[in-house]
Amino acid sequence: MRKTRVIAVSSGKGGVGKTLVALGLSMVLANMKKDVLLVDADLGTANVNVALGIPVEYNLWDVVKGRTDVDNAIMSVEEHLDLLPGVSGVYEATFWRMRDTEKLWRELDGVLTRYDYAIIDTGSGIGNTVVQFCIAADEVVVVFTPEATSITDAYALIKTLHKEGYDGNIYALENMVRKVQSDLVLAVSLKSMAQRFLNREIEILGTIPFDPQISKQVRYQELGKYLHQSDEFMFYMGTVVKNLLKSGEDLGSYKPSFWSKLKNRLSKMMGT
């Protein structure tokens, strides 16, 4: 049975390019002929399918509500890359509950064996829903930008996961870096804060340069095509993936089912 590596991509605040990173990770892994499922779990404001220009019939909210099964909701993006679309503009979805998380991942547990990787694009912040999706993952990539508020919020997310007893690897990834800035300086600072105040080790994945064309391509709904053609983006994201794969080599050969891991982690989170 295939052992799926589940990676959450999250952030302490919005507007840091979290979805770009989740999509980039998925695309690079798919280019390596790894089978990838990208889960758009940014509840209420999901936008992966919009950025890619892909029309959606069903989404993960339909799965949770029993209107369709997860197989019917999953869509093919390109070779080796599938998408479980998220929900956007549905007010009810903003009141996501623990039982909704459990329902979704019970459904996903059966299909994940078809994939080498599942990339979860979470919402931003430190709310319960974001934490639940992070807790569900083997590893969490925390995305931040070269702004004081972004670094502070990234640390707040790391601190929250640590306090909730999250035992997976946590990584820092700096996005929208200007060329005039020194690479990794702020990431090293974030790593030092986690070591000093939480006694928690986090690993640095690298940096992604700022690209003014990204927002335009999202508006044109051609982000996927643009990223494939951007040598700079694919180079830096390739380095990030290389570091991620290397860091994950110590995860061990045995992995319980995803649903088993989720139940254990949520039980710890609830103190039961």
C-alpha cells in the first residue's frame, strides 16, 4: 500500500502567497512523476481552481454535506496532479466544525492511497479550522513574507501548533523576497525565535522571489501555465522541494493510515 505524505501549507496571515506555494509544490512534485492531490482547504475563500481557470462542479463542502463522494469531487489538473476544490462564498462553511474535519478525512483516507503526496492549502491565521488541518498533516510549511507583521503572525502559528502538541515537522518558507534583500535572514530569525522561546526546532526550506506578474496571471486565470513557463519560479520552488524531500527522509518507514493519525492528533488536541 502506498504511503502518502501529507503536507499542510499554512500562514499566520493572509496575502503572503500561501496558495502560490501550495500550487508550486504540487506542480514540481507532479513534474517529478509523483502523484499529488492538492486539497484547497481555505474555507469560504478558496481560489485554486479560479487561479487555474478550472470550472468546478463539486467541492469539499459538497463532500462533507453528503451531496457527492470525494471521488466525484476530485478533478484532474494535469498529469500526476489532481485537485479537491475548496468552497468559496458559502457563509455556512465559515462555521466549520470538528466533525466536518473528521467527515472529510474519513472520506479522503480511502483515496489517499492513490497518491504519493497530499498538499493541503489551509486558510490563514490561528483559528480552530486552520489548526485542525495542520494537525492532520505529517508536516506543515509556514509561509511568510519580509514584513514584521508576517513574521510575528508566522511565529504565532508555530507557537499555536506547538502548544497543541503537534509532533510533525514544521518548516519556514519566505515568499515574495526582493532581490536586494539577503536571502534567509528573516527565516533564520524565525527559526531562532522558535528555538529560544519554544525549544522547538523548525527547518528552513528556502525563499521564493517576488514576481509582479503573479497577481496578473491569477486575474487572467492562467497561473498554472505561467508558473510552468517561469524558469525562475520553478528553479526556486525546485530547491524548496529538494530541501523538503531531504528533510522528510527521517519520517520513518512505517506510517499508520491517515485517518488513524488524524484521530490520534485530534484526540490530543481535544485533551481526550
